[in-house]
Amino acid sequence: MWIAPSRDSPDALGIATDLERGLQHLADTYECEWAGVLRDPERRAQFRQYARGQSTEPRKPSARTWVKLAQVAEVPRDGGIAARYGETEIAIFNFASRGEWFASHNLCPHKRQMVLARGILGDASGMPKVACPLHKNTFDLRSGACLTGDLDAIATFPVKIEGDDVLVELPPAEDLCATPPRPAVQDPAA
């Protein structure tokens, strides 16, 4: 049976007092988890792939080398596959209808998911492009520029075919994971 509080006491049931005590306990014992991550180098290292660099000094470009990531037969005509490279993925595209091969980071910058290899290949005024399969944001496969908005560019990499091998010119794997990759400028005539 509910009894109304008396007019003499605005909190005759003691609810506000209990709430105030609970809130004060939360305020007194609150610890920001991210502050703890920033103070602990080991925990901070777990998040380095999301940072835009750990130093304020400009990064020197890493030496790139040609890396075999797939066989020609593994990449579908006018489609793509994802190839594991260190801790990340590289999307490799066989744009057979144009007679060209392309490679990019497989990460779509919109929702930060590894999905671009499953994207739809197309053409924008003669420019080869891939559309993210999730939200259809499109990216130039030569420059990496986003063609449908103000998203960050994706990193692109030169590709060459040697016999049955698909080779991609890449920086060291640890560099790709430590810093989000920047687009590589490719010569359209190449």
C-alpha cells in the first residue's frame, strides 16, 4: 500500500537521499578508461592502427617492394579478392573489361570495414572506380580519391603481372598497420 509523503518532508521515503548517495559514489570512484590507455604504452599500442601517426614529425616514406599476393586465376574477371598482408588486407582487382589491374587497402573509410574487395567495379568518365558494397561510396582506383563525398581517400598500390603471379608494390607490412595508408599516386599512362 502506497503512502503519500507528508508535506513536512519532500523526501519522506528517502529516495532522493539514496540517489544522491549513489551518484556521489559514482562520481568519487569514476575512472576514465581512455586516460588509462593513454598512460599505459602496452595498452596504447593495441590502438595504434587507428591513430594517424604516433609522431608529430613527418614520416619518411618507407621503401616499397613488389610482393606476390595472389595468382592471376584466383582473382575473378571484373572483380576482386582480399589478400592478407601482415595485419591488414589488400584488395586486388582484375578489371578485365579494361585490361587493367588495381590494388588498394581493403578498408572502406566510411564504416572502417574490410569490404572493398567485394565492391562493384565501374567507370566514371573514363576513370576506373570501385563502389563499396555496403553503402556504395565510390573510390578512384588510380588515386584512391572518394568520388561520392568527403570521405578520406583509400590507399592505392601499383600492380604488375609476372607469369601467373599478381605482384603489388607495398611498403613494409608493419608500416601499413602502424599508420593508415596514404594513397599512392599512379601514373595513368603506366
